[in-house]
Amino acid sequence: MFFFYGEGDHDDLNEVARRAGFVTRGQDDATILETTMAVDEASFAPVSAMMQSWAAAFQLDYDGWECAVVTN
């Protein structure tokens, strides 16, 4: 899960994120993007960079991420 806050353009963030395969939810000045992915550095680094660029593009504050650990 990736967290965005602020008074920027949440609607456009939601649209772009959905097109990129994320499930989106939130209200007012908060958006949470969800996906299932590996969290090793090689997998996670480009997604983290993308979140930071989306925050800048939509004038939002990217507040970081959290994840559940899933084992097989």
C-alpha cells in the first residue's frame, strides 16, 4: 500500500494508478494505492521512484508505504 495526502489532484492520481494496475481507495485529501508485488530492492526501487514522481506530478505528499508479509 502506498499513501498520498494533500490537496492536490487525487482524481488524476487514481486514474493513472488504475491504468497502471493498482487498486485505489481514499477520500477527500487521502489516497491509498494497493498492489501485490515483491519487495526486494530490484522490484521495489522503480515502483518507489514512480510513487515519488506521481506525488510531484499531482502536487501531493507521498507518505510512504507499508506491506503485509505473505509466505507460500
